[in-house]
Amino acid sequence: MKMIRAIVRPEAADAVADGLAEAGFFSLTKIPVFGRGKQKGITVGAIHYDELAKVMLMVVIEDTDQEAVLKLISSKAYTGNFGDGKVFVSPVERALTVRTGDSSL
């Protein structure tokens, strides 16, 4: 299993989440986050915004679905401008459902 963490623009988060659901990936966690990338924030007039609002979507998938999910996230979040986001992929060793105690790999 893999955990996908996608940090995207707030205005793209619903499109990404809806696209994942349409593709059969219903379970996800959506978290508002703040940060900066290579552009080190943005400057508007005399004001510099060091940290920008983003949304992190987390989803756990089977290894075989990784490329499809990455392609879907990239296509839904893409604007072609700085700040479109970043996607991280990590292995998941184990998952536990709290209500049932069911453990899976």
C-alpha cells in the first residue's frame, strides 16, 4: 500500500477530491495547511506573503493504483503556474480500523 499526500491550491482541492471519488478512490483526508515552495511566498505590491494557504489531501491506495492516482491528481491540480503543488508517495506498512480492530497491509 502507498500513502499519497498531495498539497494543492485551495481552489483545486475539490476538483482533485471529486476526480478521485469518480475514479473509485472515495476515502481521503483533507487538511488546510500553510507553507511555501521554491518561490518563497509571493509579493503583492509592498506586502510579502511568506506562507500561502494550501490543502493537503491524503489517500491510501494499493501499489498498483499509484500511477493512475498520480496522473489524476496532476491533471486536476495543474494550472501551469508556480504553486500548483507537490505530491509525496510513502509506503504504508500497516493500517488499523479503530472501530473494528481490522488490520491490513
